[in-house]
Amino acid sequence: MITVGIFVGGRATRMGGTAKGLLPLPGPTTILERTLAMVRRQGARAVLVGRSDAYAVGVPSVPDAASEVGPLGGLLSLLEYAGTGLAIALACDMPYISDGLLGRLVAHVSSAPAVAPKRDGRWEPLFARYDPPRAIEVVGARLSRRELSLQGLLGELGADELPLLPGDDQLLVDWDRPEDVA
């Protein structure tokens, strides 16, 4: 079973505190609703990662395993929740992710404990697939050492790079500030 963790626990300070996953898209939908529909089409189960009262949408949620450590604490919670199945970490503020790109992440054949694309030479750790039994110990050790960088985590895991097709980098754009939405 594939578990997709949609990371909703950030404070969205650059967005003025607005829950980014609930930002409207053209038509009667939000980023979160669109993402959940894609997850269902992949045959995966969804879980919201992080606590936010704004996201009372009838989807199970797990709190971050540790507070004040950024998304690494959420990733540990996702890996624990996923158990022995694959886990995909998705940011809640990526409005352009396509079924095709998500499907390629799900289907990518790799023996590495993590798979993620790179954009501008940097990993996309919140559009990434993780093998919980092989990644959880490394995540826990990094948390205990207060090494909170997801870039560093993917490097330590020896992540496999998901090849991007022309135009895919634009699908990975996120909405962090009001001007991004405009």
C-alpha cells in the first residue's frame, strides 16, 4: 500500500497565515481537494501530516513526531504511519502537480530508500517517495542530532533522482507568498 502524506503543518507566515492547501484554484476546488483526488486516482491512501484546525476535511491526520524541527518531524510521522508500504511526501502548496508526474514518482523503479526530482540542483523532498523501513532509522538519527535539513537527509539516504521531462519543473512550483498565487 502506498501512503501519501500531504504536509499541512507549516505556519504559512509568508502567506499571511492562510492555510495554503485551502487556497482556491480555478473552478470550485482547492489545492488540497485537487491533490486528494490525484492520490485517490493513484490508488493510494492519504493522510494529512501536521496539525492545523483549518484542515478538517475528513482525512486522517498525524501530528509531527517532534515539534519545532520543521518538516523532518512530519516525515518521521509519515514513515511511522506508512509502516512497511511506500510513503510519498507531498507539500500542500503545489497547485500544478499532474497525475502523470505523480504516477511517474509512484512507478519509478529504484533500489534506493528515497526517490525525488531535483530542480535547480536541489532535491524536492516534499515531492518524494520514501521506503519507510529503510529511511526511518536515518530520519530518527538526524532528528536526535538536530540535523534538520531535508536536502541533507536525501543526500545521506543516497536518494535516486527522478528524471524530469521538459516542463515538469514548472509543475513543482509552490505557492509560498500572495504574489505566487497572482
